[in-house]
Amino acid sequence: MVKVLQSLTLVTAMVMVGCSSVEYRAQQAGDFQPPTTDGVDFWISPSFVPDDLECVTVLPVKTSDESIDLDVQRQIWEVVISQVAPLKYRDVVSASGHDLNCRGQISIELIEAGGSNLVTYSEKMKAIRLSLTVDGERVWNAQHRLIARSGSLPISPLSLVIGAHSAQENVTDETEYLHDTRLVRRIVSTLPDRTTDPDVIAQDMRDSRSMQMLIDAFRYQEVINRLESQDNLSAEELWWLGRSYLGIANSEKALQEFRLLLLLNPKDANYWVGLGLAKQGVGHHEHAIAAFEQALDLEGEQFVSHFELGVSLWGVDRDSAVQHFRKAGSIATREDRFALATRSLYALQSKQPESLSAEELKLVFN
């Protein structure tokens, strides 16, 4: 009976987080009704020629709600930059709005932000509108509203604990960032790309800041497209490539890159983690276990290695798996990463724990 209640509680908690499909609705004019959760409304001027722009500036967030924290506005601004840059328009960015050299300017309007946080239920909501102007004339406009819910019905003491953890997870900095990223990504996806000389793009794309921004925006295929045809990749570039292959779940390709990295430096714990994740992806679980253990020998306080060892050991050594999940949860809690601590709790209650998602990996595996 306890197992039934556990399963029911977990299902309830996860369903309340769920997501639905989104419709992209092209509008005939740039003036919209209030944004909705079921669709992204966008408008593009027929006269807009993206290739005429050399760059755009992303302006600071504007909102009529004075109660919204400046840190919240700053994070949204940074997320917009990560989604627009660097391939869309090779942005020149200004936080202050002064000394702008770009003819194109993207404005961010935070229309609505709010939510609730109860003991076993939480809800976070934001609505954002983005606009692009060129020489003062608006050429693109898009908006969306996103709600993230989490929690469970307190039908037993266990469900109360899990619901409280799930509700707490939904209001952490990590989930707030993921929520903002998902919202902005949907909006920015309607912005037409600017093309340019492929050689110039390739050179720009091999710059550290640009690559990291692409990975932070989950734009893994763009990293792969720019690097896989290049010769004489540096260790840093091999790392970006391996991370990107993991991001698109191409474990065999990722395995090749992490093997090369370990030939260059067998003492880097992150390279062993990458190898373990790739081995896990191709079904070589014993090799994955060995790789994660090697990573922990080099650097003991690694959330990913402990968590993924728990996943790999679950079917063969349950007691050891439990200890690794507990250690992962302890590390996450100590670092104030409550979303990941809750993930460890879920894993302990699961019949078959799942590996970390690409979004979860990005929080701790850089």
C-alpha cells in the first residue's frame, strides 16, 4: 500500500509541473491582445531585411510594476541576450542604454510576473513582450505567457514531504532561470535570423564567450555545426563539442570527444564525468560506473558523479546507489541548489531513477 501511495504521490507531483504544446500565431499587425499561455503571438514587418543589420543592442527590462525585484529584471535581460546572441545578430549589448552604436534595438517589456508559494504547491508566472526596432521603426514584435506549477496533494505524510520539496523546487534560483529561459526561447524563436559570411561566423563562433552562451541557451547543434568540420581543435573546443553531443543525446560522438580529452589530460574530473555520461548513453553501464568513480577519486564533491552512480548502480547494488543519491542531495543542499536536492529525493523514491536532463546538467556541469 505504501508503494502505491508513493507512486501516486510522485505522479501527482510531476503532472502538476507538466507542460503543454504551444501554438505560434503570426499576426497581421504589431499591436496584440494580452499574452496567453497557449500560444506565442508574433508580427514581422514585410519590409524587415535582417541582413541589413550589423548588430542589435538588447536594452534593459522595462516594467510598470515597481515591486518586481531588479535582480529578476537583470536575469531576464541576461536570458534574452543568451537567446539572441551570438548567431542571430552578433549583438552589441548595453546594460545602461547609453552609447548605443547599433541601428537595431531589442526592447524587453515584463508585462506580468507573480505566483504563489504554499506548503505543498507553488506557481510561478511571467508574461514578456519583445520588440525589435531598426532606426526607431518597429519591425518585429512577439509575446508569450508561461506558468510553471509544482506540488502534490497531501494525501499522506510522504506526499506532504514530497509536495513540500516539489513546491520549494519551483521557487529556487535554478528553476526560475529555466522558467525564464523556456519563456524567452519560445519568443525569440520567431525572430528571423540574419545571415552573413560563413567564414566570419565560424571565426566568431570559436570565441569562448560565444560558445558558452550557445551552450547555456541549449543551442548545441549550432556549436556542433561550427566545430565538427574544423581541424586542430583545442581542448576547450573539444569540451564544447563533447558537451554539445551529450546535449543532443548523440552519446557515440560524445564518447569520441571525451576520449580525446582524456588523452590530453587524464586528471580532469569533468572529462571523466563526460566519459561516464557518454558510456551510460551507449549502454556500457559498467564502464560508466568506473568513469564516475574515477571522477570522484579526482574530485570527491561532485553532484553529477554521485547522482549518476546512483542511477547506474540502482539495479545491481541498491544500498550503494542510495548512499550516492544521499551524497548528491547533501552536496546540492550545501550549495543551496534545492531543485537538485529535490531531484535526489525523487530518485530515492523512484522504482527506476532516471539520469539528469540536459537542463539539469547545465546547472552543475560546465
